[in-house]
Amino acid sequence: MTLGVNIDHVAVLREARRVNDPDIMMALYTAVQAGADQITIHLREDRRHIQDIDAQKIIASSGVPVNLECSVNQGILDIVCDLQPHRATLVPEKREEVTTEGGLDIFKNEDEVARAIEQLHDSLIPVSLFVDPTKEAMQQSKELGAEMVELHTGEFANLFAMLNSSLSHSNHSIKELELPRYELASRLEKSLIALQESAKYAKELGLEVAAGHGLNYINVKHITAIKEISELNIGQSIIARSVFTGLDAAVKEMKRLVGA
Ligand code: PXP
């Protein structure tokens, strides 16, 4: 299983002060040196972290493939086609959200997604779709012509955190998941089964399977156990740990957990 390190969060810190520190290029070189198999960045419409110049420099200098996440917004897609990343991952985007919540709705936005895939393919960029783990989404991803799906692990991660960490006692407790422990455990099991079954089905359809969102040093073992998943994209937990250990050690430890 390969590890894509999402370095957006380094740019979040930089943009908080609107200075050029921490240097995103140092993050790129350190993560690659520490064993990242891929670098993942998200060029958001509101440019809240990664800027166009960052994406340009990262794609031009990365020693490993760059997975560029983007929305189906036409202006953004034109930029992505010019940037020529190794892969584009289409994700949903809402300005008011803190991070990407939920997978891309490839049913309601079918025509837009189909057009985006066609444009990216015309520019010879392979496409992954960041979708919720359902069989219907796997089938639809295949029919839309994507090469890969990235299974959204956010629901799994939220349930895991509410059940197994102090999150429920904090200011960031997830209100809709303030449930009895047996209910959380049952939902967690269902969310893992959905990930397992979706990964298996996607693979049978000939899709490559990635997963990501909310994965950390504790919950990741449940996802690495799903053998059809070949890639994980992880950001927040690695950058958070790097504050205390340095990025090199944080990437190395995650790489060890994710496996060769
Ligand atoms: N994969 C996708 C498609 C994402 O949008 C994100 C969040 O930017 C991630 C993976 C990484 O999520 P996290 O930062 O929670 O590890």
C-alpha cells in the first residue's frame, strides 16, 4: 500500500500569517525523503492554503507523483490541465466547509463530472473520484470513465474518534454522533463493511482504489487491512504529529504503519 502525504496543512499555517514560512517546498522535500510515495495537494477555489505558484513548483520539482485534488469548477480545471499533475482527484467543494465533507455527488452532478473527466483525459491526466463508499458510486465511477476511486473514510474516522478518543468530551464533539456507545460501535462496523465491500467491488470493476480523510496513527490499521486498497492519502494527522516530532519522523512512522 502506498502513502500519499497531503501537505496542504503546511500551507494552512503559512497562510494564517500570510508569510512564506513554513516553506511548502521544504515540506515536499522532507516528506519525499522520509518515504512518501506521492504528494497530494488541493488547489481550492478560495485558495485558502495551496496557491497556484505552490502547485506549479511542487509539480515541477517533486521526486514522486503529485496527486492534485480539485473541484469540477471550469476555471480550476483549466489551471489543472495546464499544471499537468500525475493525477487529478475530483472532490466536492463548499466554501463554508472546514475540510472536504462527504464524497463528490457523482449522481446529481453527473454531467459536470463527466465533462471534467473528459477535459482531464483530453489533457492526458488520469482521474480519481473522491466518493462515498457505496456500490452505486463504484459502478457510476466506472461508467463515468474514471481510472480510480478514492473512498471517503471521513464517516469511519468520525465514528472511530467518537468511540475511541476524547473527542466526544471536547469542544469539537460531533453533535450528530453523540450517541450511546453500542450505537457508535454498530455504525462503525457498518462503515467498515461499506469500505470493504466498496473496495472489493471497485477492484472487480477494474478501478484502482485509494482511501483517505481523517486517517491517523491509530485508526489506519483498519483501512490497511483492506487488501483491495492500494493507496492512502493522509494529511492532518501527519502534519499535526510533525509539530512535535518533525515531519521526517511523522512521515516515517506513518509509512511504517501503511506498509511497504
Ligand atoms: N483525500 C482527500 C480527497 C482529501 O480531500 C483530503 C483532505 O484534504 C485527504 C485525503 C486527507 O485528509 P486528512 O487531512 O484528514 O488526512
